Amino acid sequence: MSDRTKVLIAVVVVLVLAAFPTWQALGAAGEAGRPDLEMPENETQCVEDTEFMTARHMELLNQWRNAVVREGDTEYTSTSGETYTMSLTGTCMDCHNNRETFCQRCHDYADVAPRCWDCHVEPGGGER
Amino acid sequence: MSEDRRTFLKEAGCAVLGLGCGLPFVRGALAITQHGSEEEAQSSSQWAMVVDLEKCLNDEVRAVSAAACHREHNVPDIPDPDDEIDWIWDEKYQDVFPDQVHEHSPAEMREMPVLVLCNHCTNPPCVRVCPTKATWKRESDGIVMMDQHRCIGCRYCMAACPYGSRSFNWRDPRAFIQRDDNGEMPSDFPTRTKGVVEKCNFCAERLREGKQPACVEAVHAVAGGEGALTFGNLADPDSEVNRILGEKHTISRRVSLGTGPNVFYVV
């Protein structure tokens, strides 16, 4: 084996090792990813479509918060024309009634820690 | 010629400086007029409360009003007076109305318990000092609201309020909320968190549903408590509060400060 081949093999080995974080993550995202969320049993339609809710529910909640707390509005009209009462514990958690298996699982996966429940009480007076 | 040019430049410089000095005054004057018009716009509707001092001498009446309020809003019961949270509570007459007593006033009058709460002032000093607009006067009904999402816990509002109506959460209040037998909190009202200021909100969440404030509802259920607290709209000439204010001798707290309290006391 010539020196040239040995060097080339070494370079390839080093490159593969150096890229370990990249290919390891690529492999893992497919299988270990995606949290298993428990969806409401008796309701199929959220206030907006699922894609929007997944990506932007936090913006919607902020919008609701400002409308209710600061403007005193209580009704939200969705893009489909339905009206809903703007309430985290009243409307959202009426269907998504298990915080652990819905909110928390995805928040853990996304590594975010929203502080909603530092103050807001889960329906029924439960705490966490 | 060069002399003229020199003088011209000097004078022009002075003129610009003079204008610059004057601008803040102009802006100040504008701000004052704008503030004035804002206040006028706010007077469209104003919730108010009338407290009957004599009926509130009944210990049970005062106790049920505070209990109902604190249950409704998940107010913690913290034994240490330095840390306690109050929305509606008792103070001595001489401390509530310091300008209504003198050294010769009878002791039983000075020591008399008086129900106190946030006055939801027409011109609230707490609102003026809040750096984040976490507290503001709601234009629709005159309630001085709190937005706990925005409160940064600076306590300027507490320093500004001449009535001591605000409490600061020095510790996590959840540990001190009275639970029922199942360990659940008395209400779904959001608790507060360590580091924010809170106070009476005139039961804005109940008014939204067309109910009376919790304290008012509670005293009416007690024998002898009917009419101890009356709640209504000051802007409505036919409201019960306006009827009482028009017929009886009422006072409000520290009127000379110009805050315009909207809680009145029948003496």
C-alpha cells in the first residue's frame, strides 16, 4: 500500500469522525423524534387548522391574552367563521384536557418552558 | 462687510439656540392638553362602590366580604404581615380617614374598623408611574386593571398609591392558597407568581358575565348585610350608587390628593 493510499484513508476516517455530530443527528431525527401527543377524543377540529396551530399557537395565545386582558374582548372569530371564547383554561383545555400528554410532551421535545402554568390554573383546580 | 456677516452669524446662532430651548416647553404644553383630553374620554363609564360604614361594623359582614373575594381570586393567606396579600380588608377609621379625626375624637370612633380596597381612582397615580403599562385605567368602565403578564415587580405603583391598596408577592403565593379537601384551589382564577404586584380588580371577570363583585354578593347573603356594599355605574344617573350619593352624607379617602377615588363611604 502506497503512502498516498494510507494518507487518503486517514483523511477519510478523520472527516467521518469530525462529522459525527452531523450524521448522528440526521439519523436520530427520523426515529427518536416526534413526541406522541394525545389528541382530544370527541373533537376533531381545533380553532384553526392543525398546521397553523402547531406552528403558531403561541402567537394566537398572545393575541388572545392581549385582547382579553387589555381590550376586554372575549370572542374570537376563526378563519372558518366559527366563534370561540378566548380562554386558555376555558376553551383550549376544554378539549386538550391533559396538559402532561399534550402541551408538556411537545414543549419538552422542543425544549421550551413557557410559564403559563406558573399562574394559570388547570380546569378543576388542579395544579400540575 | 465682514463685520456684518459676523454679527449675522452670531444672531442666527442665538436665534436657533433660543428656539431649541423653547421647544421642550411647547412639547410639554401639548402633552398636558393631550392628557386632559384623554381623561375626559375615560369618563364615559365608571364603576363605583358605596360602603355603608355602620352596616360594616358587623364583623360577619366584613369577614364574608373578604373571604368571598379571596376565594374568588385565589388570594393566598400568608400569616406573616410583612408578606401578606390583601384585596379587601379592615383598617382603623383614623388610618383610613386621617383628615376626619383629631385628638379629641372619641376613641371608639378612631378605632372603628373600616373596609378598604382599591379606589379605582379617576386619576390613578399608580397608572402614571408604571413603566410597562402593566397597570392601566380601562377606558370602557374605569377599572384600574392589572396585567400580570407585564408586571416586572418594580413596585413603583405601590409607592405611588396613597391608600396602600397594592400587595407585592414576596414569595410564591401558591403554597399559601387555602385548598379544599381534594387539594384543589378554590377558583379557576389565575394565581399570581412571585415578584408581581396585585390588588382588587372590582371583579372584572364577574362583571363580564353580568354578575356583581364577589364581596357585594357575599354581604347581601348575610343577615344585616343588605346594602352594606353597593356597586354600580357612576355615569348612569339612575344607578343605585348615584341615588345613595345624592341622598346621604358620603366621604371618600384623601380627596385633597386629587386622585378621585371611586369608593365612597356612607358615614
